[in-house]
Amino acid sequence: MTETAVQHPDERPPPIFETQAVSKAFPSVRALSGVDFRLFPGEIHALMGQNGAGKSTLINVLTGVCAPDAGSVLLGGQPVHFASPQDAEAAGVRTLYQEVNLCPNLSVAENIFIGRQPMHGGTIHWAEMRRRASEVLAGLNLVLDVGKTLDCYPIAVQQMIAIARATCLDARVLILDEPTSSLDEDEVARLFAVLRQLKQRGIAILFVTHFLEQVYAISDRITVMRNGEHVGEYLTVDLPAAQLIEKMVGHNRLGETLAQAAQAVKTVVQGEAAQPLVTLAGLGRHGMMQPVDLEIRAGEILGLAGLLGSGRTETAQLLFGVERADAGHVVIDGTAQRFRSPRDAIRKGIACCPEDRKREGIVAELSIRENIILALQAKRGWWRKIGRRQQQQIAEDYVSRLGIKAADIEQPIGLLSGGNQQKALLGRWLATSPTLLILDEPTRGIDVAAKFEIMQEILALCAKGLGLLFISSEISEVTRISHRVAVLKDRRKIAELSAVLANEDAVYKLIAGASE
């Protein structure tokens, strides 16, 4: 039985977009079960639930990616049957997905107006397209060279470009699936200002995020889903965060357990007993990262905190050999190392879950089993093949251990939700039995319960001596979980704080002070 918040129907227009008793099943998985959903004009509506709750499937049904097995979809009060996302767009339903689905080899202007390029005499009017693209981006307070290819810009900027493309179209409904996952606070504020403008124009906005504070900052109403079912619809002002989490996970113990887990990490044996696993001695690369000194110890979590562009990911790339350092070196077991590739780092016991799981992590066409076994096979060398039975045992172990929701291990990993893909990537690297694990934005696009599950596994490994380099754009998350926090700004290290001194305010003050 679902709940519906008491509102004032006489003061509100009818829903612009809705589902009635929609169900959808895949092999061995019932993704949606009799879901009723309503979206009204001129509102920002948050869709909340754990990974695997059915949010992505509901969006896919709404946008024509897949057809429901039962039930109906109504747009403007009329039944619709979208055969494809293009049909949905033609009807005024625009979608921006969590991952940036643009063309990295095309220019920014081309990405914004792809399929709608201004024409003159049968050819593309390039100057007009660039001018209009610059105007669209200016509406997001973003100034950049729209003639450059998309891959010249970092993920956060690419996300803003995707948002610009979605918002510049004439939309009746705008669906945003994790649009802020790669944005810093200023960029989130810019996006929210744009969404409020669109709301005032009467556009209905469906907003999917795992950042609870953003839900309360921008949304008017919340729909909660769990296990493919509609749990309830609520006015945001009537649903406190603690109750929202309880409805998402089905019980009210998670907040207490998360607090206990955060405290547990602070009590892991450290200090003189903790031995340095890896030391970065002046490691850097001209034009990419100024030389940085870091020490990562056994059984500890070293957090990297900083704003967008501070050098967090660049530090991870240099340490893991994705980029070659031209200054300094890495010290492991007293020996200086210069990694020429990730393979060199893997052989020295270093593992890395990258920031962009879609482009740098998963191989979408391969199965869960193949994705999990990939790094271990690379570490052993391709001439020492891992047998099929052993592959299955390893994959099944990590699917069970990390709570990966899938029909079976032979399912293509690209069909999993973002959170389950992230868990599978973590399983891939844990299968190599690393001594040091680099996690770059491991909780990006992951719900509260999934974050807890991943962090519980990490804490257990740290207690056994695993060293961890933890990178997150959520500074509160970094300070909460880390034993020590290295603060970065302008691609250099400006300070290092102990767990006792590390908090969000202290980090921001250091960053601000570095500019004075």
C-alpha cells in the first residue's frame, strides 16, 4: 500500500506526465510493480530510492527506452506509446542522464545543437551555431570556447554542456538523472537557478539525485520507490530527511549504523604502528600537477579534499601510472618507482577505481563475471589464464559480498544500475588483493544504503591493513571517513589535517586562506 501526501487538488492543474499501474519485468528481475507516478507542470519533483529501486526503469518507460508490460503512460492527460527516446523528445520530454552521453570528438557547439544545426544555403551556418551555443552557455554562467572539442574539457564541464543542451530545447517535461554528480557547489547553484527559471515557465522537472541536501534545496515534492514499488508521494516540507531514508531502505537503523561506521574508522590502529605503504615524494608533472608529497599508511584512509580542478584526480592518475610523472617518484618497500603504465602499479599491489566508471571502468558489453575478473587476469598475465570455474567462484563471491543486484553473473554489466556497476568495479580491484586502493569518487551516483555497504567493506579491509586513498567532491564525506586529509588547491597540496582537526569548515578555510 502506498502513501500520498495531502495536497490541494483544486489549486493545482492536472498532471502533465503520469503512469498508472505500470509494471516491467526483465529475466529474473521484476523492475516495476504497479507503479503510479504523477508529475505536475511548474514543479520540481524528486524521485528517490536505493540503487535497484526501479528509478532508472521508470525513467526508461517514461522516455520510450522500453515499453511497460502492463499499465499506461499519459502525457497531458492522453495515453502515449513512445517507441523510442526520439519519440519522447518530439513530444517535449527531454532527458539528461547521469553519464554524459555526448560526442567527445565534436565541438561544444556541435554537441549542443546536434541534429538541430542552423542551416544556410543547404550547409551548416557555423558562425551562427557558435554564437547561439555561447548564448546558451552564458545562461548557465559558463564561458568557454565552444569551438573546441568536448573532450578538451573535464567531466564537470561536459556535464554542464549536456545540461545546456537539454535546457535549451522547448520542453514540456525535463528529466534530470543525477545531473549534479560531477558538479561543484558553484555549478550546482548555477544549475538550480536555471531549474527555478524553467519551473517558473511551467516546465515539469523530474530530478533524480542521491544527494539528500540537494533534494531539500530544490524539490517541491518527493516520490519514494523501493524494490520496484511506489512507496509514497510527499510534499518535501512534510518529509524530514530521517523519514526519507527510512522509507527508502525500509527501516530506521541506517542513520545510527552509518554513525557507528564513521566512528569505527577513526579507531583503526594508526600512529607509530602504522607502516607507510606508499610514499609520493615530489610526484608531479609539468602542466598537470605540481610536485606533491603524500604518505599512505597501512590500515589508514588518506582523504584528498579540494574543489573542482584542485588536482585530486590528477594525483590519482600519476600514482597509478595513468599519466607519467616527470618529477619525483613513488616509494614502495623503500624502493623508488616510476610507473610507466597502470600495469606497473597493479604489479606493485596498487588498485584504482576511476572517477568515470563508464569511460574508464566498466566494459559495458562484457558480463559481470568478465568485468570482475579483468584486473586479476591482467595482473597474472594473459598467458596464465584463469579457469572458467575459478572465474565464476570469484565473481559470485564478490556479487554476494558486495550485494550486487543482478539476474546472474553472465548478465552484461552495462544493464546494471550505476551503483551496482560501481560495486562490481570495486570487486574487480579487491580480487587483485591490493595493498593500496585508490577510490576516485566511489560514491558518485550511489544511494545512502549503497554508500554504507561499500564503506563497510572498505572499513573491514582497512582493519586488515589495506591502505586507502579516498577522493570525493563531497568534502564532508572525506573528512568524516578519513584518518588524515590532504587539502589540494590549484593542483598543489596546501595542507594536511589529522582526523581530530579535519572538518568541512576547516578545509574550506584552508582553501580560502590559500587565495589570500
